[in-house]
Amino acid sequence: MSLRACAEYNQQAGFRGCAHLHPLVSGNITSYQILGRSVVVLNSVQAAFDLLDKRSANFSDRPRTPVTELIGWNGNFSLQQYGQSWRSHRRLFWQHLNPGRLNQYDDTQHRESIQFTRKILDKPSGLEEHTRR
């Protein structure tokens, strides 16, 4: 079976058919190297539930990048590692930026866009300065 067959419409059947190509295939979890990337295939509902639900904390983390600490971005929600701080930030983020609350920012966005446009018209060469406000 070709690599293309694994990625076509019926992926479950494609990966099941590719299993014989992998020398270490056994059980409900299989890993392939495809175009330089690791692809993990969970071959049963139980394996998916066990890994993605029961042990989600093990697989939900982001890689630790020391450069984010060096440049002071370690408080950036999108770069935080999974844990209590991340969960707290996510909760706050959702409380203020969920779809039901976004319209409360309409007036502020309108006012800021007018102010930004005026600054660009007054001093076009200061675009970078205006965007960093």
C-alpha cells in the first residue's frame, strides 16, 4: 500500500492497510515517520479515549522554549506550558473574549480605529510607532 493510500478519503482503512509496512506494529497505537514528521495512529476507540481523555495532561503541553523567558514573554498565554497558571489564564480569556461578549468591545474598536487612521494620516512615516501603541 502506498503513502498516498494512507492519506486518501478513508484514512482509517488506509492506515490499517499500512500497518503491515511498519516492522514494529503491535497493539492499538502505531507511529509512522511520514515526510519527516511523526504521525501517531490510534487504532481503537479505547486507545484514543485512554490517551486523549484520561491522560490529556500528558499530551496537552507546549514545548518549553527558554528564549520566551529571556525576552520576557513567559507570561504570554499562548506560549505557557499546561498547568494551573495556563488554566487560570484560559478561564479569564474565555470570560472576556467568548463570542457572546465580543460585542461589548465594538465602541472601543471603533474609537481606536478612528484614532489609528488619524495618526496614519498625520504621520504616515510613523506606521510602526502607531501600531505599537
